[in-house]
Amino acid sequence: MRHLTAADIAGFEKIYRLNLVNGLPGFKPANLVGTAAPDGRTNLAVFSSALHLGSDPALLGIVTRPTTVPRHTYANLKASGCYTLNHVPEALAAPAHYTSANFPDDVSEFDACGFTADFRDGFAAPYVAESALSIGLRLLEEHHISNGTVLLVGTVEHVYLKEELLRPDGTLDLAAAGTAAISGLDGYHAVQPPVRFGYARVGQPPVAE
């Protein structure tokens, strides 16, 4: 196997290093983060950094890039305290990726990229109408990381999903949802039905259900 050290990685050309390090965690969730500015302008951005932080209470996190330049998503959710996570449909991977372009502040990625902003139940942030699973979150706390990125922790206040995606045991059928996954910076993948195992116990090797 090839061995890369920290010094090797630091010495790589910038784009090569970005591609390599972004791919190291493997497959990541593809989500569109929806926010709204105080004047009502909507914003939409693709994120691959969403992570589960706890179930009781239900907490999810996203990591934003350094705020050394204007970050519309960060500014909007800080102002309103609300944001949405919306699963990216496989069929809409291209327009979802297009939201990562550097649009001017007065241009809504919803409009520019062909998505529908859907405000529901008085929540201050827009959902993506085309998503099979959407989550409304309220900002709870933020943690600044040494490299300038920021971990934003949100409490789950709302979940909207197609009824057929919710299994009797509470698990989600993401393959049926058509949810995309991301590898690296720009690789979008279809999700296959999983091999599922029961609760792991010592002395009982897992058997596929």
C-alpha cells in the first residue's frame, strides 16, 4: 500500500490536496441547506458535512468554511437562527452542485438553480420542495475550529418526509427516497438498498437480515 505522511499531504499542489483530503472520509451525505436573509431573500447551498450529534435531544451539525469572506448561509442562519437540511435527489444532482457557484448576494440559488423555496408552518427558513426528506433546525451553538471552519449545532424542530420512507422500526429507506451521496468535492452517487444487521452483541456474529 502507498503510504502518505502529513508532510506529503502538506506538500501536494492545492487542488490535488483538496481532492485527496475531501475524499478521505468516504461517502458523505448530500444536503441542500436553505436559509433566508432578514429581508426575505432566500439562499441555497449544497453541503456534504452534515453529521449526527445525538438523538435525545435530536442534534445535527454542519461544518461551514472559514468566514474570512462573506458566507451567505452562515450570515442568514445567524440572523434568523433557522435553517433547513434537504436531501439531494439523485436526479437533481447537477442543479444541486450548481448551488456551490459564487452567486451574487442578491441572486437566490433557488431561482438560479431551479429549486422551489417552500416555507412551512411559520418556520423562518425555506425547505426544498423537490426533496423527499427535509429537516428544519434551530441553531443551538457554534464551535470555531483551529483552521477557521465552524461547526454549527442545530436542534431538530421539524422533519418532513414521504410516508413510504419511514420503516416500522424508525429506520429510513434512503434508497427508495432517491437520496444522493457525495464523494470528494464533486462526485455524486446513487444509493443502493443496504445490507442490514441487527443489534450487535458479543458472541453473536451479525447475520444479514
